[in-house]
Amino acid sequence: MGYPDTFEGFMIHSQKDWSDFKKDEIKPKKFEDRDIDIKIEACGVCGSDVHTITGGWGEASLPLCVGHEIIGKAVKVGDKVTTVKVGDRVGVGAQIWACLECKNCKSDNENYCPHQVDTYNAPYPDGTIAQGGYASYVRAHEYFTFKIPENIPSDEAAPMMCAGLTTYSPLVRAHTGPGKKVAILGIGGLGHFGLLWANALGAETYALSHTPGKKDDALKLGAKEFICTADKDWAKKWAFTFDFILNAADMTHEFNLSDYMSTLAVNGTFHNVGLPDKPLPQMMAQDFAPNGAAISGSHIGSRPEMLAMLKLASEKSIKPMIETVDISEEGCKEAVERVQKNEVRYRFALVNFDKAFPER
């Protein structure tokens, strides 16, 4: 049938064969008056994509097209859309719908809406399964569609849609800024954004990593100091130091968390945005007592936070460290397999969508 009735996407058909992508037809949800159709030109490859297709986060609805760091041009807008016009370059992140009526939505916490729809592998109220951005087009509600500043290239804007917002939101909600000491734990796709944002917001920023080879990158990204957590007794020097630790690591289940908690200042917080497949390590209540520390987590961010983040990135010319791969069956396979092996510095963007979808 073709657009606008159907889209095309690179999809997996089995979580056993999680990196075998085949181009297939996508049937989108019905177009409604606040929807926007986006012709995709770049899509980031997120750790969430890998957790989903491998089954690490449970069974997926198959066949499935992942990808929730989407940049493209608006080609159709609904009658009631006011924030975007045809031709605008826009982005979509990890959430594509919410009720916009509950108390969470009305307090700029729509990312915690109990009725929210993720950008892929989630059912809309009509039962349609949302499909992601390894595709020719995506259909999104305007509240979850964001105009991209002209000076941010599409391949750099793409990873901001999830990794960027996921790290920016908790830092802002923790009042990160001058006078605060903030540590970013895990210097990867998420963590490298954490360093960029914490530094741009004015905090005294530190990098925590067990990989000494990331020191130079961490300093370039804005860390005042690099702390190698593989060193013996590394935490002792840093006792009672950090107001906030943003944990962007994907291997928290292997950490001695009490060491990290000991580096928090009084009433400091250890905040999780990395979401491993396995449970957190067992802890004793006593581990929280010496400094009154807390442990917390968060889910992406809100529309106002996304817009503020893009404004900050534009004004301060903040650039993530990315690699690009042409979207294709082979390109998708290479990207997700390398993300799974942690062989990217620090984020992939799939590009050259016109070559993959020449008939759109």
C-alpha cells in the first residue's frame, strides 16, 4: 500500500535471532488531529533497543522495529497541531503518547503518566503496537515531537532524544549548578552526556569509571577529575564528597554499592539512569545511615526539560561523541551487536535513510 497507510522498517522477528533485521511493512496507528508524520533521516541506537530485542527486559511484541532517538522532517501535521509545521526538522524520544489529563501529566511529569506509550513495543489505547525509528516514517503526537535547533546536526541531535534527556532531567531536578559537586558513574552512551550536561550547568564535575582508557575522553567532556574505580580503596579519598552521583552504568549488579554510597555528602543521592537486566546488589539499611544518603531512579524527562536541554545544547554548542552507520539490515546488525559488546564511543546514529528507503 505504501505511505501514509503503511511504513517500512528494519524489524526483528525473533528475540533468539535478536540482531537479524529484515525490512518489513509497518501498519501505523490511525492518524489523529494532533499527530505528526515524520520522514526519518537519523535514529540513535540506544541500550534500550538492545535490552528489548535480546529479551533482557522481557518478551517483546514481534515483529518489532526499535529505535527511539528519531530525527526527521515533518511531512504531515494534524488539524489541531500548533507547535510544528510541515517541513520542520523535529525529534522524537522514548515516549510517544500520554493521556495529558492526569495529575502527573498536568504537573510536567508526563514521563510518569500511568497511561504512557513508549515509542516502540507498547500498545496504544486502540491496541496498535508502537513501532520505532529504524524505519521510513514515524507517527507521533505533537506533545512528544520537538523542533530541533538549526545548529545541531541531525546525527548529533538523535542521541539527545533519549540518552540526552535521560541524563539531563535528573541533573536539573537535583538542582545541579554552581557550588554542587556531581559525579557521573559509567562513561558510555548515557554517562558521556551526563558529563556534558553537568559541566554546562556549572557543577564541579567528576567522572567515575573502572576503565582507565576513558580518562582523556572524560576530561574533554568536562570532568574536573577522573576517578578510576578499579583502583584499590579508591573510595576512601572521596568520602563525603559528592552531592549527587548519576549512575549511568549498565553493570550496577556487579558493584560494591556501599563504596559508592560512602562518597556521597550528607543527604547526597545515588541516582540510577542505567537500567541493567539484573537486580541491584543486596544492601543493608545501615549502608544509608552514615551520611543520610538516598538511592533513586528516573525515567527519561518531560517536554519542558527536553526543550530546555536542546536550548542549552544549541547555545553552548554541546556536541556528543558519536559514530554513524548507514541504516540497512547489515548496519542495524552491526550497531546493536557493538552496543551489546560496549564497542562504541559513545553513541551510534543510523543515517542515510534515503538510500535505504528510496521510494518514499
